Amino acid sequence: MRISLLAGSAVAVLILAGCSSSSDSGGEEPARVFATPDGQGLSEAVTEDALVGHLEELEAIAAENDGNRAAGTAGYDASVDYVVSQLESAGFEVTTPEFEFETFEAQTQTLSLAGTEIPVFALSYSPTTTAEGITARVVGAPAGADGCEAADYAGLDLAGAVAVVPRGVCPFGAKQTVAAELGASAAIIVNNEPGPLDSGTLGDSETAKIPTGGVSQEDGAAVLAAPEVTLTLVTETETTTSRNIIAQTTTGSTENVVMTGAHLDSVLDGPGINDNGTGTAAVLETALQMGSAPEVTNAVRFAFWGAEENGLVGSTKYVEGLSDDDKRNIALYLNFDMIGSTNAGYLAYDGDDSDQVGEPAGPAGSDAIERTFVERLATEGVAVDGTDFDGRSDYGPFIEVGIPAGGVFSGADENKTAEQAEKWGGTADQTFDENYHTDQDTLANVDRAALAKNGAAVAYGIGVYAQSVEGPNGVPVGAARDAARAEG
């Protein structure tokens, strides 16, 4: 049965499933709540306790599987089984399409300057050196140059050299490609902020041209000053398979699909409870509370991506497999990656590029998605900052094909500013998540207040767009969508 609940201007629908008295019904399913346009009922149904419950399950899975849930491992497979069982219990028809991806392991990572060892990190998919490494002269990109195009090295001879370039502006893969095309034998990326550059990827083995490592900002000056260095990166890349998880409501228009996703995999070094158990928990619990056949205007498609940590592989393979009509019928994509960082920020993807930082604005409608989350968190007394569409999460493949995107984020390895600490609390000049990509990314280090606020915002955004993708915070539909995507 359905009971309408009136609360001010919000109308919630309580859907009670499994009310049959038949002896073979298998028992009653839990009540599920879905809300009409303002999304409030659904956001209230996604509770902190429920989110924590999912995180406890994911942490237990990691503990039973070598401490991680990385793609291609038993821990990831067990995570898939858990999410699928939860979705199927709510009546969803679930698919788990397989895809191939590459795993990467660095066995030796050393950088020597006249006998002095400097810490260096091999970027994922870096080609291997020999066991003896590469000894070569150093050529640094000129001050103010980013190494993103050949003109940055005008007048310099990179043949056989180790190119040294700063992090920023373009992907690591682009930097080493430019250096390789100019004849460099290897590349070193220098962090653009204090601390080591101990994570990053060249994208895939096809992009990777020359051995490439990262060093800290503090060590960068010494590397640039050295006449010669020896870089040893003994690495191995192998091809394996992983799976995405896809589930969709049986109700709502399939010409304006509201798609939402979170990556399910962790890195090999830890259990990945904030990154990205938190996003997974919020999307999963929203699906469970919504149910498989809610009274919605638009179909909602839930995705849980594999191999995000290997270069957005699962989401990229998914988008590449869509027909033109399939892509057109996705009205928008909502991405949730890390929403409970220990030194939490309250960030929404900068859909309109009002911050003028990094990448340009997202596809038409991304600005409206940003407003939806900013306005929602404002009702909780939270003033939201923007965060750049820097290509580091699964929105990337969607915005590349013109699908508007957005979501909330609590920060990763960037530093919280003094102004942000004043607004939100926490510690200024420290990273949002000091446990990022480590074995300390555990439930004990999740900020539960941020998890609860952001989790409710996740449900709110999904609920709002499930009812309507038009209006002041809507996205292009019909001919306007075709025109916007054609321009993109």
C-alpha cells in the first residue's frame, strides 16, 4: 500500500513492500521511502546508521581479503557480491558487465643524484627501465612552462635526457608524451605543492611512452640542479578483467535517464572506506530506499564502477559501449567519490567554472546540477565551495561526450585552506584526507558528520532529478539537448 505524508510543501510517498499475507511470501521487505520534487523524503530515509552499516560490511570484506578491495582481486569480487545482493533484495534486476583492464606493479623505484637517493614514485603504467636504470642528463621545463606542449621546450635539446616538469594543467600522460616525442628517455614530474607525488597514472599502457616517476616539491629543486640522474623504475603491467554493476528502476522515462555512480574499487594499499566506500554506500542506500519500481518521472540508473583506481577504466568502457541513442537518453550523470574525508570539505563540482580554476565548465546543465547541491547543503547551514572537473573521477567519460554532470565531494589529497577551516572546521593547511590511498583509509577515519550530510545530499539530488530534469535547476531536454551536445 502507499501512504501520502504531507510535510509543508514536501510530499513523501511511503512504499510498503511485501504486504502479502501469503505463507510463501518469504516475509516482508523493509519499508522504502521515496519523495516527490524536493527530494526531502528520500534524503531523510538515507541515514547515517545505514551508511555506516554498508561501510562496516566493506571494511570486513577488505579485512578478509589481504586488506584491500582493488579491482582484479578477491576483495573486489566480494564487494561486487555484496552490492549485487543488496540491490537484488530490493527487487532490482542487476547486470555485472565484464571488461578488460591493466594492472600495474612497481617493483623497484629509485632516483639517484650523485650517489644521493631521492624518493620517487612510479606513475601507473610507467614503462620499465632495466635493473640498472637510466642514467642521463637533466633538462627541466623553463620556469612558467608546464610541459604540456612541445613549444614549452623551445630551444632545448631533450634527446636522451630525463625531462623534469611540474605537475598541473594537463594530465601526466600528456606531459610524458610530449617529452617522449622530443626524444627524452624518461620523465620526472615534480609535485606542485608540498609533499610527495606518490599517486598518479599515465592513463594506460598505450599512452605510456617513457619511464615516468613523481617526486616531492621539496626534492624537485635538487633534481633540477643535478647535471645527471639515474632513474630506476622496474615495473610490470598485466591485462586482467573486472566488472561494473548496473541496475535501473523499472519505472520512469527511459528518454531522460538519471544516471548516478560511484567507484567500488579501492587501491591495493588499503581497504578504501572513504575512497570510495562512502560514495558507494550513499548510492547503494539511495537505491535501496528508492526501490526498483518507485513512482518517478524519469528512470534512475545506478552504477558501481570497477577499476577507477586504474584510470577510470570501468566508467570509460561503459560510455564507450553506449550507442548514440543510449548517450542521448542519459539526461545527466551524478558522481560521488569520497564524501567522508577525515578533514572534510564540502565541495560541489564546479559546473559553471565560476571558480576559473583548471578545466572549463562542464556540459550544458552542469551549472544547474551544481546549484542543486549547493542549495541543498545550504539548508544544512553548509556553505559549499566549488571543485574543478579535473578528470580524476568517473564523471570524466560522461562530460567528454557532452552529458552534464555533478556531485558532492569531501576532498582528497589537496590542502584545506584557512578560509575553508573557518567555514567548516577541521585543520587548515592539511590535506582533506591524510589517509588517502593508504592502509589507514578505514571507517575509524571517516568523518561521520560529513558522511551524513553528504549522504543526504546524494539522495536529495537523485530524488529531485528522478522527478524532473527540467526547471530552474534542470538540464537540456529534447531539441535543446541535441543542440547543446552538438555544440560540445
